[in-house]
Amino acid sequence: MKKYTYTEKKDTRSGFGVGLHEAGQKNPNIIALTADLKGSMKMDAFANEFPDRFVQIGIAEANMIGIAAGMTIGGKIPFTGTFANFSTGRVYDQIRQSVAYSYKNVKICASHAGLTLGEDGATHQILEDIGLMKMLPGMVVINPCDYNQTKAATLAIAEYEGPVYLRFGRPSIPVFTDPDQKFEIGKAWMVNEGTDVTIIATGHMVWKAIEAGEQLAALGIDAEIINIHTIKPLDEEAILKSLKKTGCVVTCEEHNKFGGLGESVARLLTTELPSPQEFVAVNDSFGESGTPDELMTKYGLDTINIVEAAQKVIKRKK
Amino acid sequence: MKHTINELEDIVSQVRRDIVRMVHGCQSGHPGGSLGCAEFMTALYFETMHHSTDFKMDGIGEDLFFLSNGHISPVFYSVLARSGYFEVSELATFRKLNSRVQGHPTTHEGLPGIRIASGSLGQGMSVAIGAALTKKLNKDHSLVFTLHGDGELQEGQNWEAIMFAPFNKVDNLISTIDYNGQQIDGPTEKVLSLESLQAKFEAFGWHVITSSGNDMGEIVKSLEYAKSLTGKGRPILNLMSTQMGNGVDFMVGSHKWHGTAPNDEQLASALAQNKETLGDY
């Protein structure tokens, strides 16, 4: 097992804030919009340096999506910022008609996704957003795994022409990816090569997958770990190549098991390479209040859940 | 003026023919609201707006128009085609398979003149505000026009946009409400009363003007007046009274023609009331 270490923990949303600021310095057409969450979205640096290109919408997310769609007409590249729940479910039809169907170059940037939002509870913990967004034709869906990858993803989507959903989170988590990485949309990152089982993880679950890989190695199981940061378009080639070698897969995501990364992988495998699969995901449930760690344990998204799923799926191989 | 009022009225007569023929041709679509806005849309595209039929999505240096109540697509398509954005013969494909002239306006099939999809109501003003903000950032002094149904104002997103625009001094925006008092289920007064739209918009900080939308002379003047009010720190709201179905006697004033197609006999009657001025498609 390849060794991964970290020296500090940071929130992925701060990676977004730094990436947005840098993208804004590079390209004068980049606009930032928020619905009364400038601080939470880490947009202060951008807003302070480019006050004319920062749009405070107020608490009106539907209007924000529409304004962002309109701003593309004339060449601007709007980045909208609010929590994942208010970025997707609240404004689904606005995104569907004014952004996706109209194919506008809007970047929908969403923090506080998943359970790790913590104490605010289920009203704010959306676990359905990946599903909602990936069902929209033409929408790119990205869920980076740490501060550095989120910054790199933010810079990458600024240069991509078309609608994007960028999902990140609130808690401080290990920073373990390369600070100078080149982020390629739709390209999986091979975290660790192995032969016994493939572990595919996205977002906050990638570090847990690495921890699980270490525990499995101690048990004599050689796990291949793949980071799928881009859920759509899915890197089908990387997944199929891995499954041809390992023959089974565990998918890991901080999302409902319905509609998420796991289902995208299952759809691919069912049609191309039928293989045993286990899902480490929320089991069709809303969340609740608690600390991020408590919630990840209660809803079965811990390192141990990945280890157990890997052992189970290996036994299911013919 | 680019055209005389008589010339514009002749165009309107042809636009009305296009509308009823398109809806009749596929036995589907929305003639009532389309007919009510025929004068306004003709005035906008043939007189008021500075625009190029060599369509470019970004519309730099051009006035832009957004149709929020996308179901009155027949009048939009007719006016775009008659202006020269695409061949009028394409109107015959309205609502048919493999057409760019979809049931509701869309950018998806690449029809020149359309800059956003609309149909799901209440989204157009937000989009127009975004386009107006971009014009300001680009130091582009042209204007943004919109049209909304009155019933459409029951959608909450409008009021987010109506609150945003004056506070942010979006004064390069002229929004028009098609104030015909009708919606699918009946008169707005019975479905969900709008009460005083003028008082509502004024309370939010808009400069409100009123106009009579089925009088070509008056609507041209009203739009010129609206243009003179731009650049003064406030968005402009043109509260335009119209009659649904205007120009076709048996359709006038009734919500029953909101989304109903005429039969052969009704088509003949509607065409007899509106002379062919520019040649049918």
C-alpha cells in the first residue's frame, strides 16, 4: 500500500475560495455570486479584490441561478455559491431550464454537502444532490476529496465551457493530494494499485478509503483505490480496467446510495462487466444533528465500513 | 421612426395569420396570449430595439429581449422569422418532430434569436437582470427588454427578481407585463388576484408606466418613453393592458383560447379577419 500522510487538516470550501480568487485574477470574466453566504463560501478574498464582479443576491437562490444564467450572455463566467441543499434541490427547475437545457456556462458551487455539515441537521444535509445533478443532460458533476484537489478543480472548471456542479464540504479534513496537481475533468486518480478489490471513493470518503486500504493490507488484502472526483462524465475506462484486474468493487460516497456514484458505477458494470459491488453510502435516509464524526459513524460511512464491505465483496467473487 | 404605424399594423396582420396558422397546423399551442402581444412584439422587433438578425448569442452592442412566458412562442417565432432571423417557411414546423421551432422557445436546437429556454414560468426576469448586469460590466449601453404574463407573477421567483433590480440599480432593463387578466383556469381575479400591480412594483422601487398594448401607435410611443427613462437608477416596468385573442373576434377576451387550437372553420374565420400582407409561409 502506497503511503499517504498529511501535515494539516483544512476544509474543502477554503480550497474553493482560494481557487476562485486565483481564477478571478487570471480571467476578468469570472463573476462570483452568493445568496447571503459570502463568508461560509470563503468568497471574501474574491469579493474584496473584485467588488464589481461580486454579486450579493440576498437570500434568493432561484433568482441567483437565473441571474447567473443571464450573465453568461455577453461572455461572463458566473460561479454561484451557497450550501449544497440550496444549490440543487431548492432550485432544480431553475437549473434545469435556465442553465442545463439552455446550456449556459454557469458553475454551481456548493458547500456543506452531505452529513459532515453536522449540527444543523437534516434540513441542510443534502444527500441527494449528486443524483439530482447527474441526471441533467450535459451537466458535469465534481466532488473533490481535499483542499488541494478542490482548489485545482475550481481552477479547472473556470477553463471548461459548459454547466458544472462542484460539490464540497464544511469540515476540516486531511490535506493529502499534491498542491500543484493538474486537475483533469473526467479523469480518475489512481490512489493505490492493487489486485484483490477495487475501492472507488469520492469527496470526503477518499481519505477513509486510504485508511481502509492500510487496514486491509494488514489483513493481507491488496486493495486498488481509485478516486473518482468527476462523477459525470465518469471515467469508465479506468473503472473497467481496474475491475478486469480485481473482479469486485466497493463504492464510497457521502450521499444516498440511490442516485450517487455507486449507482453510476453499477450501471457501467452491469452493461460492460458484471461484478459484485458493495455500497458504502447512506441507506436511503435523511441525516440528523450531531458532530460530523458521530454522523459518519452512525450512518455507516466510516473506515471500518469500507473494510467490512471489501471483505464481503471479495467473498462474493466467483 | 423606421416604419409608419400603418406599416407596423400590416406586419401585425401577418403575424396574427402566422400565429393562428401555426397553432392550427399542429392542433396545439397558445393563440390567445400570442395574439394579445402581437402589436407589442412587432413594435419591439421592427421599431424599438436595436438588434441584428445576424444572430450572436452574446448580443454585444445589441438590445436583447427575453420572453419569460414562453408559451406565447407563436408570436415570438413569427416576429423573429418576419424580422429575418430565419426563413418564414420554418414556421410550418412549429411543435413538430425534429423542429427548431419547439413548443416553447429554446436554445437547445439552435434557433437564431433565442437566448434562453423558457416555458417553466417565472424565470425570465432573473435571466434578464443577469444579462443587464453583464451589459453594465461590459460598458455596453444597449438595453434589455422582457415580457411576462400577468398570471406568471404568481410565481415567487419573480418577486426575488423584482426586489433585486431596483436595489442594484438595474436601470438598463425594461420589463413589460402582458396585463390581460386571464390565465388557464380563468380570470386572474378569480384564480389568485394580483391586486394593484402598479402599487406593488412601485413599492419595490420600479418606475412604472402604463400602456395600451393593442394600440400600435400607443405602444410604440410607450416603448420610446420607457427607453427615455433608462439610465436613471431604476428599472422600468411597462404595465401593458391587452386583450387575449386580440384581432380574432371569437377569441377576444376569453381564457378559453389560452391553449386551444382553432379548427378548420375557425381558422378560415380568423384569416378572413386579418389580411395577408407579407405572404403566408
